Amino acid sequence: MKKFCFHYIILSLVAASLLGCASTENNSTKPLAERITSGLTREQVLSIAGKPQSRQSGLTGGQADEVWLYSDGALNLIPVYGLVRGARTNTIQVFFKGGKVSQVAEGSFGLW
């Protein structure tokens, strides 16, 4: 009986550790805008998203202390009737107030 319990405990620990690894991998495959949430510090955002492409401060009328801009860097071509009629780049703005994320906004920029 003791041998059966020991094997059961070992099997449970192995299963729990494998499930823990799977949940961590799923978090890194989420879109960037879903991984950055309100309340994160600047250091946490840097560890998730890396260095922003640009930083702006004092431009939001007091709604935020600083805004970081991230871009996917990809031009998504927009075909119309077989011809390319424009391109679009997706962007994410991260707003900080008091050293923590207060808002995350997604958008697209491009010419059609």
C-alpha cells in the first residue's frame, strides 16, 4: 500500500510540473497587448515587451505621465483587385501614471 501511495505522489508531482510549464508557454504566445495589463511597473513591461520604439511624456494633458509606443514593424499589404493599394502597421501604446500601467491601446497606422 505504501509503495502505491509513493508512486501516486510522484506521478502527481510530475503532472503538476508539466502543467505549470504549459501555462507559462501559453502566456508568452499571447498578443503583446494582452500580456501588458494595468498595474504593471515599467520594469515589468520592459521584461515582457523589451525596449519601446519611442517614449513620450507630458503630451497627454495629465492623463498619463509617460506613453511608450510599440510597433509590430510589419507592413501588412492591402490588396484591392489584385493590386497593392496600401500598407498598415499595428501599434500598441502603453500609458503610465504614477509609475504603473494605467491603460493599453491598440491601433493601426498606414495608407490605404
